[in-house]
Amino acid sequence: MAMSTVEIAAAQGLASQVATVLVHGRITIMLVLVVSEVLRLRIAFVPAIACHCSPGELERQQGEQSNGEPTTHAK
């Protein structure tokens, strides 16, 4: 089994790089696309279940709606 090696020469400001790869004894040239770092990116994660909408509260609301009276926990 032949070992594969990859050598990439980095240069600033380029959107793509050319890599020289040695695969099974042959030199292969391949194009490598580079994604630049994005500054000032804000990602907000939304929790799957918010604390004010827990299953227990939803079950109490459903019970209150079915018989029209508040649950014993709500009194």
C-alpha cells in the first residue's frame, strides 16, 4: 500500500490553492477551495424546550382547558 502525502502552499488573500499530491507513486495536482474566516458572526442557539414551556406546564394547561377549572397546582 502506498502512502499519500499532501503539501499545500499557503498564500494570503487567495480564495483557492493548488495542492500537489502524491498518490500511488503518481504526482497529482488538485484545486483546494479555501473559505476565509468570517468576522463579527453572531450565532444564537435556541433551546429545544424553553423553561417556561416545560412538559409539566403544558400538561397542566391541557387539563385546565379540558374541564374549564384551574388545576390543583394553580390554586
